[in-house]
Amino acid sequence: MKHKTHTFAKEEKIEETIGEYMTSPVQSVTGDTTILEVSQLMAEKNIGSVLVKNGAEFVGIITERDLTRKVIGQGLDPKTTPVTETMSSPLIALDGDQPVTEANQFMAKHKIRHLAVTV
């Protein structure tokens, strides 16, 4: 039997993880924050989503798509509507060490565009 040469790690393609793409620091608001306030935060920070907290726990996410479809599309008043009325909940999260390809497949399967990343 002939000896087979080992493949060295430097020759293997190492896939990027989703943690490398996450935005930091995490932007969050409380459930009583109004849609107007969260949309102003998104514009100021140039971000497309914000996590919603209840105490120390993240309970949901509000996205630009939520603003257009759930607020404008339903004629809600952004000055008085709290984010809890339009946020997506429960919050779906993946570990930051997961490969990007697995995260893409997960998001496609669950039909989501934004994802919380844990570290």
C-alpha cells in the first residue's frame, strides 16, 4: 500500500463565518419605542434592522420591510405605534461561528432576510 500525502490546512479553503459580517455594536430598542423613533435610528445609523429588548432579553426584530409592509401598508401611525405591534417575533438567531453558506440556506428555508447573530 502506498503512502498518501496529507492535505495541509493552508491548502484548504476556509469558509467565512456569519460573525464576520455582523454589525457591531448591536442596535436595540425597548418595546415601547415608537415606529417613528426606530425608523429615525435606522436612518441615523444607516442600518436595515433593529433588535427589540424586553429587559435584558432580545424578543424580536424590526426591519425596513416591516416598516413598509406593516406600518405604511396598514396605515398605522408611526408616531404612536410601538415596535411590538410590527416586530417579527420570536427572534431567530444563529451562532456567529456558522459558515455563511449554512446561514444563507437557513434564511432561505425560513424565508427571512435578517438574522440575529450570537457570539
